[in-house]
Amino acid sequence: MSSKVRVRFAPSPTGPLHMGGVRTALYNYLFAKKHQGDFILRVEDTDQTRFVPGAEDYIIESLKWCGIEPNEGQGYGGDFGPYKQSERKHLYRQYVDQLIESGHAYYAFDTAEELNEQRELAKSQGKAGWQYNSITRQYLKNSLSLSADEIKQKLDEGEPYVIRIKLPRNEEVRFYDEIRGWVVVNTANMDDKVLYKSDGMPTYHMANIVDDHLMEITHVIRGEEWLPSAPLHILLYQYLGWEAPKLAHLPLILKPDGNGKLSKRDGDRLGFPVFPLEWKDPKTGDISSGYREKGYFPEAFVNMLAFLGWNPGTPQEIFSLDGLVEAFSLERVGKSGSKFDPEKTKWYNQQYLREKSGEELAQLLKPSLSFDVSDEFLAGVCELMKERALFIQEMLEDDYFFEAPQAYDEKTIKKKWKDQTPEIITELTSRYEQLEDFSAKKIEETFKSFLAEKELGMGAVLPNFRVLVTGKGMGPSMFQISELLGKEEVINRLKTGLERLEKQKA
Ligand code: GLU
């Protein structure tokens, strides 16, 4: 086996990629980059009945959006292809035959009805969880219980069969999990899983280990739900005479209340997306929301995901992707489930939003604008609004940047508009008219010296100044808003607003 680290993300295209799947991909990516290894995308589509059109493209697009692209695999090419299991169909049978020849696998001809009968029978006798195993296989229809002639006849007649692994009755399977430590399972608690079906398709287990071997995978990093399959995989490696890759099973991602695994169905039901991108179900047309469409930055989403099961061991919470590569290690991945926190996800987005310059934010917002505005002006709006926003779209919610207010916050008017206000505003307006340099600094100086001279408090003037220019009772610095809007606009708004409000009073 090559010494170069090679890891794979091996999703089944059965629907949109859940954020737990994205986290698995992320940890694989981080591990690969950290060790200058390869990150491979393999599509596991052996179960054709669960195939969903569009799912493969969705997976590729999601990884792209997150910035965690494979350097090899489905859609990327490489020396170990094809990378889609349905296109590797011809590769598996020889290994199944090898297992039959060495006595580690056998044909089973039992029909679905016959197996159901066994299950029902066991149930009626009060035995739950009937299994096809080292005990029950003795009296079932398989190549261990039938004579050589019977087997030959069935095969010659083309009777449908499956090939099952033949597990020893009472043997300990031990393996080391990079996250959980030693795991020991007795084969008495395992069943003779199907490896291959007569339709020529391997099952997940068979295809998974053959591909991991042929693709020279060194580390299998996947979700905890695959831990129960690991002993079987270890035995398959052993029976085929192959070295097993190192295994690491990631902790579950739990619902926000900690009650169970966060599932695909939790999504919009709990008020947040569970998918990276919006997904339209091709059958029902139902739409599930995605982090991208909700306005999250991919860097924030990825940063948040990294912390669902891992921590750097320091208080640092903000990590770029490169920073994560640097800090990541499997040793710091926990064993216990990690609660998903939608509020923390918003917090991450806010941190990333604040880090961006007004120009960057303006470029991101521009495509969604339905009106014309200069880049410079939009950048100014973003600079002023970014401290108050969680998402970029929120920076456009204050429409006074783009048009003069038509209405004025009633609460402010009621509380702050006094008899002497029109006179104060008129005088302030004329001071502004005299300003040559209409910069925030000068506007502020003028405003403050006006207050001092008139012996007026902030509260008597600033709210009225704001409401006339913006229509609102609150917002970012009025001096900066004024500079951005420009002298003419501010003066116009002050005059128009004053006129309107006086007319209303009269
Ligand atoms: N195809 C499996 C899945 O959909 C992959 C499990 C593994 O990584 O071994 O999650």
C-alpha cells in the first residue's frame, strides 16, 4: 500500500447531501490536506432502487460551494477510476468468487417470502430480531446446507440467489478506531450479510471494501452510523488477504435539544436548513432550504461545521479553511454527539460579514439589486450597515439609502418633536448649507458646535435630524449617513420633511 495519505468521501446519491455528510467530507478534506494527501470523491450507487436524479450533481456542487473540492474522483478524474460504483460493476465478482473458493462466502437461494416466514415464526415464538447467521443458515436454502448436485442444478436453472459472508460462530473481531480506541465485537452478534446479488450488483459492504482497497485508501473517515458495519469490513479485508485502512468513525450531529440525531427531515421543520444548498425534490417538487440561498457565507458554514465534533483545544473559534487544515487532527475529534446550534451558525455568519470590507460586500450584493447604484455608494452603505447585520441581504433593508423617506417614525415624532424643533432644524439646515466640505467629520463638528452654542442637548436635535433624513428612529451614525447621501440630498430631505411635518401639525 502506498504511504501517501488517501481518503475518500463516499456518498450514495439518494438525495441532497445532509450537513452531516458535508462535515464528513470536510474532515476528510482537512485530513488529506494536512498530510499532503489525496481527497477522493466516490459515488456509491450500488442500490439502484434508491437512486435520485440530480443528487450526484448536488453533491459535487455542494463541495464546490464549501470550497472543499476533491482532487480526484467522480467529476474530477484520476488514475483509480471509474469512481462511480455502477460503472465498476465488472470488478467485484472476482473477489466474491475468491471468498466462495476460500470458504468465506456461500450462495443462498432463499426467497424473500421464505425469509419472511422465518422472521414471523421467530416472532411468534417470542424471539425478536431474527437473523441469517451461523446457526440459522444450517436449516436454510444455501450452499452450506444443500448437496453439490442441488446447488449445481439451481445455478444451472438460473434460480436467483445472493452471496452471503460466512461468519465464524464465536470469534472476536478487534479493530482500532482512531477516535474511539479499541472496538471488540463477537461474531455471535453479527449476521451473514449479503455481499452480492444475482443481478450482478455487489452490496454496499462488498463494493466499499473492494474499492477502498483498489483505490489504495489509507484512512476511512465516516459517520458513526457505519461503526456497526466495521467488524464485517475488517473480516472481509482479512479473508481477502488485504491490509485494512485505518478507521475513524465521527460522532453524530444531534438536534439542537440533544434529543437524537439531526436528520434530513428535521430541516425546515425546526426553522433552519439542514442542507448546504436548496434542494427541490424531483418527485414531489417540495423545496428544502439551503444555507447558500439563506445567505450564509460558505466560510462561515464550514467554520461552524468544523466545530461540530472537533475543537482546536484553544479558545479560538474563527478559522479559515487553511487555518482548519493547520489545526485539524483526528485526536481532537470527540466521541460523543455534538448538538447543532442554529444561533451559533448565525453568529459565525455575522463574524465573517464583519470581516469583509464594504467593497467586498457590495460586490456580493450587487447581483441581487433591481435598481442602479454605484459601487462606491453601495460599498458605503455596506460599511455603515455591516455592524448591525447577520446576513448581507439585511444591509439593504434600510431603504432610506436609496430613496427619501415618505413616512416618519411616529414614536420619535411624538416624543421628540417640540414647538421649537422647526426653528432648530431650519437653523441647523442653514449651517449645513454653508459647509463646503460635507464630510462626516465636518458635519459632526458643525452639529456639536451648534448644540453648544444653542445650549441644546443631543436628545433634542439628533433624533429629529435622523427622522427627517431617514424616516427612522434608529440607525447608524447620522454624520456618516449624511456624508454618504451628500449635501444636496440631506438638505432636501431636511427641508421636505420639515414642510411635511408642519403641514401635518397644522
Ligand atoms: N455510501 C456510504 C454513505 O452513503 C459510505 C459509507 C462509508 O464511508 O463507508 O454514507
